[in-house]
Amino acid sequence: MNNKDFIKIIKERIIKEFSVKNVNALPKLTKISVSVRVGRYKEDQKGVESAKEELQAITGQKPSERISKKSISSFKLKGGDMVGLLVTMRGEKMWSFLAKLVKVILPSVRDFSGTNPKSIDNQGNLSIGFKDQTPFPEIDPNKIDKLRGIGVTLTTSLSDPVTSQKFFECLGFVFTKER
């Protein structure tokens, strides 16, 4: 199944679930952001480069560097230090990554019983955190130098957590029962 078929199936599910007659009134997935924190590797340039390569392999895009704006002495952080890497995907790459996330990555996570509904914020966005990069099929577990946590945020046009949960269920996400 290619991305266009995947998008068509998702649109049919959303139209059926929300019973909307106008296609422009459908809820939309606007972007997917994938981030990695690298602040602890500020002296280790090889670790930062390795994180960049892994994030680029996972998303298919070159990551942008996130720089700290302020100095925080308790974190040993100076203004201007790089603290993270971020990739924002829209359009075809976003849908491709979503299909991979729903069909390959989440099912391969050990002891995965569903996404917690509390992961949806009040603006209707879903944030998922991975403890390491091993669930992603592009990463060879034998070539990993350090385990890095990865954060994935799916941004929607919705502003209600309950309707957002229905929307994400239409996209193929499985949620646990508690809310």
C-alpha cells in the first residue's frame, strides 16, 4: 500500500467517524516533529554527529539545531549552546512517516499496549516519547554508540483532547482505556 492509498483510507475513516459533509471541515494533521536532546554531548562532537545521522536516517530530512537562548548555571548551560536536534515534516514525508510509525514502529516496541490518552495535550496534539532509537527500522542496533531518547509530536488542527483521540484512532493509533 502506498501513501496515497493510506491517506485515502484515513480520509474515509475520518469522514465516517466525524460525519462531515464538507471535506474542508475535516480535522487535519498539520505536521509531525521529531526531536532528540543532545545537550549532554556538548563536549562530544562525535556524539552530536551520530545523533544527527540517526535522526536524518529516521526521518529522511536533515535536522536543524536547537540553540539555548539563556544561560542556566544549575544545568551547566550557556546561552548559545546546542541543546537538541529537530525535524519538522509536512506533506508526503509526514504521511510516509505516519504510516511507518503506526504500522511498524509502535508495534515493534516491547510491551506496547497502547498510547496513553493523557499524551494528548489541551490543544489536541499527541506527543510520544521513545526511550531509545532501536524501534526505528533504519537504525542498526549493532552500530549504536549511545542510546538516545526520541520525541515525536503530531500536531493537529483540533483543539479538544477528546475529539483528537477519536481523530488519532482514525489514523490507526491504539489507546489504553484510561482517560
